Amino acid sequence: MLLDYISVNTSHYAIRPHEFKQILGEEGYVRYMTNAFSSEDYSKILNYFGIDDLLSISLSDNGSFDHIFYKGITLNLINRANLKKVFHKYTEKFKLDKSEAFKTSLWSLLILFLTLTFIYFTLLSGYLKYEVSNRALKTSKKNLFRELKSFDHLLLLASAIISIYAFIQLSQNIRPDINAFKGDFLSMLWPIAQVTTPMLMVFSVGFLVRYKFSKSTTSSPESLSRLIFISLSFPYLYLEYHNSLSQSVTDGLYIFSIYVMILFLLVLPSITLGLFFYYYLRKNYQKKLLMIVESLNFIILILVQYFMMTGDINYSLVFLGSSNLISLYYFRYRENEKKLKIITENKINNFDITPNFISNGTNVATVMEDIDKFINDLEKNVLIISGNRGSGKTRLLEHYFKNKENKIELFKGSFDDQQTNYDSEFGIFKDIFINLDYSISNNFFNRNTSAVRGLSTALKSVSKVAQIDVFEAFDIDDNTTNLMDLSSDLLEELAKFGEKT
């Protein structure tokens, strides 16, 4: 190999061993192997090639051990005028044997990649899923086979590999010198770039490539979780490969098992960060507490990789455990919100409570208390409950009076129900007091009076806020009966009905 290197990279010709054997014979070949050429041997070589000068390079072992070689190289000059070796230059260096480390690095990288692929397709692509409602793990081979056929995953993995390769090439341009000053800009930028740049490049390139070429959605929570997992995990593959390659001998399975553990522990943070970014991209901003928690989670994941790069494995595991605890808190918080929403919806459907604005909760207790105060206050005559159409006003009152059965006599009427059947003379009141079989005469409300002009004026005011023109429901003519008399008569009739019942 050395002879080929000299022939290719210099202007000199390197004489091959078989040529020495051809020129000097068997005995001369033995002298070549033991570096013991005589003057006669040098003369034969010079005459054979028709040259005047010959360079002799000899390699010596100065004490090698355990894959560490200490070698010396001597360069001598032989001239036709002086057929003896004349010393020209000598150098010596340590050299590491990386052949075993290289094989170990490749095997470790392959196994970690297969582990990553297993996690990706089983835990993040629908094959294995935890159902919160049943508190059980469910598997689906159909989902697995569907995902294996998807071109989207190949795009993501390819973009991650390209991003890591591009990062390696870029990082070589900002690598500080070995004796660089500690406060130098490149010296400070280097460790930061080694930690943050790979994951940001994988995320950015992966998102753009999938957005451009993928047929699947790129902004769903599941898709973002997969992208974040690849962005967080691929730098560890790169880091483990270089760590293994830098070792002259393997350190056993300890470091490798740590990297495998890290890949599994990155799943939960990836899922929660995927949900966080999903809601953020949809501008569905979550509560400040959750935003702070997930921002802290992202910073912690950066610290995990930083401490792995510096060799502080214990710190990395502690921070990674903290990240998973934060993710569990996020899940618990979100699940509690979902449960509360389901309970609220069920109560609304069952008329247990009446909604005000779902986003702000319900005010049923306050309204119920107001109704109780009104009924028990003899000085108050009118209570108005207002709200948008369909917000639950009628349901609230139905629920309230249902709990007050046999305690309150209720006379119910509606401007919405059967309004086409109302006649022109106190139609809604006839519907309340006559049609509901309270034994009040049909002619009771046929007394058209001028005294009810006050009622007419009041109804004009009410019609401004009612859903129909209340005033048009009544035909009140001018006459001489007092409105107070009409009200008193009505109360007397109701009192008679009460005595009978």
C-alpha cells in the first residue's frame, strides 16, 4: 500500500518486491526483507534501471502495544558514486489501529438504526397505541402494513441522512484549532453548533421535503411527532458512531445500551412536542403553563444531547428522565381537560346544567340562586333571563321547576310555540290559563278595555328585545275597564282554582 501511495502521489517509481527478487535472486530477496543490502546489490539495482540515485525508505517499530503503534521512518540516499546509504531524514509518530473500532462503529450504527426504525413504526405509526379510555395497549397490523407502504417515511429518513451529512461537511469549516483560545468565537460556537444544528437541520429539511413531495399530511400531531423523534434521535446515531470510532478498543455494551435507552425515552417527549407544535401551528394557543412546560422540555432535550457529547452520561439520563416526567404531566393535564369536556357535554345533554359559554365554563349555580332569590322576594314581580337563541334558557327553567314540583304553581307560555294559533285577544294568556285547564272561562279575556293601554305600552317596550313582535300578538281596544280590576279578577279565579285543588 505504501509503495502504491508513493508511485501515485510523487514523481518517483517504487520498486516492487518481486522486482528485487528478479534482479537479486533468492538470496538478494532475503537481504531486502531484512534491510541488509550490500554495495553490490545497490550497483545491480542502479544498473538494471539505468539510474544514478536511489532513495531507501525503511520503517521501524519503536515499541507498539494494544492497537497503538509507535513507528519510525528513515530516509537514506544511495548514489552511484557512493554505493552506501547516506542518512537524509528521520521522523516518528504514534498511530492508532482503527480497524476494530471501525467495524464496531458500523455494527453499532446498524443496530441503533434498526432500533430507531422499530420504535418509529411500532410506537409512532399506529401499530401500538395506548387507549386512555380503556387503559390498554392495542395493536394493529393493518396500520403497520399501511405505514410500511407509505412513501412519506422514506422521504423523512432520506432527508435526515442528507441533513446529517450536510452538517458534517459544514461543521468542518467552523472547527476551531486544537490550541484555540478558550474565549475565541469559534471555540464557543463549536459545542453549541454540535448540539443544536443537527436536530434543527433534520427538522427543517424533513419538514420542507415532506411538505413538497409527500402525499400525506405533514401538520397532523402524529406526523409532527414522527418528525420531531427523527430530529432528536438521528444526532445520537451520528454521535455514537464518532464516539465508537474514536476508541481504539470497544468499551463493551454499556455505552451502546445507554444510546438504545435514549432512543426509547425520546418517544414520549416527541409525542408531546408534536401535539404542542400542532396546536401552535393552528394558532390554537394553549394555556401559558403548558407552553412554558413544553418550552422547558425542549431546552432539557438539548441539554441531554450536550451532556452526552461531553461524556456526562449521568447528567444526560437525569435530564432525560425529567423530560419524560414533564411529558407525563402534559398528557395528564390534557386528558383531564378532555374528561372535563366530556363530563360537561354529558351534563348539558342531560339538562343537568345549562351552558353559558363553554369556553368559560357554566354559570348554572349563579342563575339558580338568582331564581330562588326572586321567588322568595315578594317585592319583585319580573325576572328576565336573557341569552342567545338556543343557549339553554328554557331548559334551565324546566330543570329548575322540575326540582320544585309541588312547591311552586307554574303557568307556562311561549311566544315561540304555536304562536300561529294565538287569537288577537290576549292569545298568550289564554294559552297559559285557559287551554291548560285551569277552569277559567273562555270569555274572561274577551273584555276589551282602555285601561289595558298601560299593558299595551309595556308590550311595545318588550317587543324591542323579544324574538317576535310581542305587540302584534295582542289586539287591545279602547274601553272603560281598569287594568287593575282585570288583574284582580284573574288572581281571584286562580285562587278559586287553588282552593279546589
